[in-house]
Amino acid sequence: MATFSLDDYKAIVGEQEIAEIEKLASWVKGASIVHINSTRFGGGVAELLKNMVPLARTVGLNVSWQVMEASSEFFNVTKKFHNALQGMPLKLTEAMKKVYLEYNRLNAEKLDFKGDLIMVHDPQPAALLRFRNRGPEKWVWRCHIDLTKANPVYWDFLKPFVLEYDGLVFSLQSYIKEDLRNKHIFLMPPSINPLSEKNKPISESQILKMLEKYEVSPEKPILTQVARFDPWKDPLGVIDVYRLVKREIPQTQLLLVGSMAADDPEGDEWLKKTVEKAGGDKDIHILTDREGVGDLEVNAFQRASTVVIQKSLREGFGLSVTEALWKGTPVVATRTGGIPLQVLDGVTGFLVDTVEAAAEKVTLIIKRPYLGRMLGTNGRDHVRRNFLITRHLKDYLKIHLELIE
Ligand code: UDP
């Protein structure tokens, strides 16, 4: 991946913003940060780290990114953690706790923790700290998921590990659990990199080439969801929305684009369910990285879409939404998690609660191109002001200064 310097962002965010970042960075120059998560590919956290780590290095930080090593046994357990912490009524057995702790212990021995600040992402590696002898470094747990409706059995198990950290980072104020209020807490919504393969400007001919490659017509309306195949992303609900839209606008095509994340064992099962529900409809295109869909393809699909939908039932933040808004594509999305921070109802897209409402708004945007354009323009502006990587880097530097200086 190409490395960018801060100067490359001047044209997008302005000189003053860059100068502020440079000033903060000069105060922490040479400090080292270790990021730890559970996958190098697929999903929002990998996307964030892939972009943030190289940029933080260019401003003088010594940053490393380490990924937990574990077997499918561990990821089956941690996917249950993920689901339960987002509200599913699942059982937590002693055997599951043992698997979780055992892989955390193994990784605590294996990974390299030499840094001034250790940033541990999400529940999978949260117990690493328990198995380390602490030095002078500071430990931060960065939670990317929506804990509002966390299953109490899972939260009670995880909480003691979380309480050991020096700082906690959440994407939204509402995700901070009552019993964590006395901790050092930072709010830091995620971000996208406007210069990455996924988000950089691309030409019309590149877009057409991609559409042709996957046999999607550029002449007919395109409705797209970019998301892992996962129950919370509700791909089956997206097909229901599409079918209602299709009654009104028969030419509509649906793109369901989803990468298969290495730490998500449910991907295949939900991909299969989605293919079955699509039932051979030639206008439904179900595409994954297995068909060669990478960052550039996602970029092209988000740009070519008439409307992007995000039908999530729970959503930590929803980087796919940010990416679509940045490209000036209007978004119809559910009122959940971090989505309302991005989709301002009637301004950058529409917030909906039901399949019927989603279909109605998608249909409206397809029928009124000027409306889509207005929403798209506002969406791009909203992302520019709030959700770009430069703001995120500034937040990181501030955390560093607050915890270490
Ligand atoms: N993504 C991708 N290819 C796909 C599907 C998703 O690159 O086929 C990316 C998407 O562009 C976004 C990330 O995966 O950058 C998903 O992040 P989000 O916050 O929306 O959801 P998460 O997967 O973290 O729950």
C-alpha cells in the first residue's frame, strides 16, 4: 500500500489542520505504539489500522501492528463474544472461557509489547494484559463495538479485564457502560483515508471496467450494500428491500459485496443463506474477495451506486457508510450504532427502521436524481469535516499526550 505524508492531505483538509497535527506530533516524536487486533484483513478494524499505522509512522511515531495468532476454535468463541456483546442471548460456558483465556495467555507470551503505549482493539485480545508483567507502558483498550445492549453474562466476564487498562476508547458516548465511568475514557470515532485505494478518486473508465467485469449494468439503478456476511449486517433484509424496490423500478440491480474476514467464522454460513435467498435472480450480484473484489473494486461499486444501503441491526460505527458518503453517494441506513452520526436524516441520506421504509427511501432517491445529488454532496462534506484520517490521527496524538506526558 502506498504511504502518504501529511502534506498529501493539505488539499483536502486545509493547511491549518495539518499544522496542528504537526505541532502535536512534534511533542510525541519517537514514542512507540503497539496496536494489537485479531485480523489483518476484513472488517473495519483491519481497515483502520491498515491506513493509520503508516500515516502515524510518517509523523515520527514508532508504530507496530501485531495480530493475534489463534485457531478457529478461538475465533468461534470470540465471534460468540462479539455477538453476545452486541446483545444476542448466548450461553457462555466454562470451556469457552478456557479457550478465550488460553489463547490470550499464549499470545501474551508471543507478541512483542515493546512500546510506550499498547493499544488493544476489541474483545478478542482484551485479556492479554492479565498475562503480562506490566512495565512503565500504558495500556489502552479500544472498543469498536456497540456495548449498549451487551449480554450481561459476557460483559461480567470481560469487565475485570477491561478495568485493568489505563485508558478506554469508544466510538460513541452512548457505548460507555455505566460501570466504566470512573475510568480514563476517550471518545474517538473511526475514520477513512481519502487517499487509499478504497477511497481515492478514480476515473469513469475505471468504474465502467469494473462494472463490466462483474456484469453489472451502468445504465440501470444500482443498490449496494458493502458488508461482511454476518447476521448483524442483515443481508437477507437487504434482499427484502431490493424486492420491494424492484416492484416499483423493475430495472434495479442489487450488489451485495462482502469480504470474508479471517476472524469471522460465520461468513460462509451467511454467504450461503444470502445466495439461497437471492434464488438465482440475475440482477442480484453477490461478490466477495474470492471473486477478486478488492479495495479498488469496492471503491468503484460505491461510486457507481445510485444508492448505498446499510441495513445493519447493530453497527459499531459503519465505515462502509463513511466510504459511501465520502464518494457523494446517498445512503439509506438503519438507525443504529454509529450510523446516525453519519447519516443525518434528510441531509446526508435517510435513516429507517423497517424494510418498507428503506424500500420507500431507496425508491425515492432512484426516482429523483437531484435528491440523491444533494444528499451526496452533504454527505461528502460531513465526512470531510468529521471522519477523515487526519482528525483521527490528531485524536490519537492527544490520547498519547494525555496518558504519557
Ligand atoms: N469491506 C471490504 N470489502 C468487502 C466488504 C467490506 O473491503 O467486500 C470493508 C469496507 O469497505 C469497510 C470494512 O470492510 O472498510 C467494514 O467496516 P465496517 O465498520 O462497515 O464494519 P465491520 O466489518 O467492522 O463490522
